[in-house]
Amino acid sequence: MENTTENQAAESQPASSRTAALIAARAADDKKATDIMVQEVKELIGVTDYFVIATASNNRQVEAIIDEIEEKLRVEGHLKPLHRETTSDGSWELLDYGSVVVHVFQPETREHYRLEALWNDAPVVDLESEAGIADLVYSERIAKLLGREA
């Protein structure tokens, strides 16, 4: 009986920040996000451990991706966001989990802010090997930033 209680307690523990970032990346991929990146920024900015950045083609997809990430992190990661923010035009939404901050942009807004370039010294997590995401789709700019082919 004790093992069952211990297992249940372990299953309801919040995910580590790296695990949460990987769950978020997989959820974004499930909703067909492109240019998905996870940057480990904890050594550079000190207020969060990871940025998860993804691109959606329109307002509805931005919202669908954010909703999917929020749901997967709640169910799989046992985490709830501290804050959710959106622009008035729906071109950028943010989920703040403290140790992980998720940004989902429409292409023009992502291009304008170039958030991933601000922290270009941050290590980028290999989503194929760590998150098991195959066939990632990258724009030319993001592919070049990652040293890949688009």
C-alpha cells in the first residue's frame, strides 16, 4: 500500500523546468507550430530557466497552441501558469510558469521582436533527441540561427 501512495505522490510532483519546456515544445508541435525552439536562458537572465518559442500562422492557431500547451503542462507536468498574456490583435501570446516562459507568435510579430536572437548566447535544446519531435519545420532565418537547413 505504501508503494501506491509513494507512486501517486511522485506522479503529482510538478515537472522540472527542462521537462516542462519539452512538454510545451511537444504540445506546440502537436498543433502544427513551426520554428519551435527551446532556449536555456537561466545563466543569462536569472528570472526563468527556459524560453519556449514557436510560430503559428494566424490568431486561431496561436490560441490553439497556447491552449494545448497549457492543458499538457497541467496534465503531464502538474503545472499551472502564473500568468497568461495576449496582444490585442492575437499576434503573440505568452504563458509564464516561472521557470519556463512560453511565447507563441505569428510570423510577422516573431520577425519583429526576434526574441530568440536577443538571447543567442543561450544553449538551444535539441528537440529531436530530447523531445522526440521529428520533422521540425523551420523558416530560413530560424534554420540559419540553429545551423540547419530550412
